[in-house]
Amino acid sequence: MNPNQQQSSGQSQPSYKTVPLVSDSLFDLLVPKLQPIYTPKKIKIESKGPRFELGDFVVKLGSVLMSQSFKGILVEIEYRPCVVADSCWELLMEFVQGILGHHAYTSIPRTLQVC
């Protein structure tokens, strides 16, 4: 196995990772307003699969399971030098198209578009 390639083992060991969250300044005001209508449910959603590193890129492939039922395949691509996806969108799309070809969704998601 390539040293830059990691694959999940059959043993489930908890691993905790700090994930940065980028949001606008009004997000803090939205969360308390959602508390009365949001009721947490005990549904477990997880994605398991291999992780590959290629230079500054990290590609994670995973089978998405919801309560032990297969729901789909997740492809996550990270470009490490860039924190905000909007500022390196063209580079990310070029990399994705190299992997997925014409199946890649290339337009910028509404969540990243500047209004």
C-alpha cells in the first residue's frame, strides 16, 4: 500500500478531527432561532472508505450508510492550500473533471456564489 494512501480497517476506532467552519457573520444569529423547531433524532449517518493524497490534493471516497442502509457514494476533494473553495473553484473543477470526466458538476453552488 502506498504510504500516502490510507484505508479504513475493520476495527472501528473513534477518531476526532477539528474541521474549520467558514460562515458569514449572521450564522450565529440563525442557530438560536432554529432551536425550538429542531428536534435531534438518533439517526447515524456515516461514510467509510479510502483516502488518497496526491500532492496538495486529498481525495476521499466513501460509501454513505444511514442506519446500516447503503445510500450512495461520497467523493470529497480537498485542496490543502486553499481554505475558501470559492477562491480556488476553477482549480478544483479542473482536478474533478480529470477524475470524473463529463460527469462532474462544474457550476459554482449557490452557497458559494457572491450575491
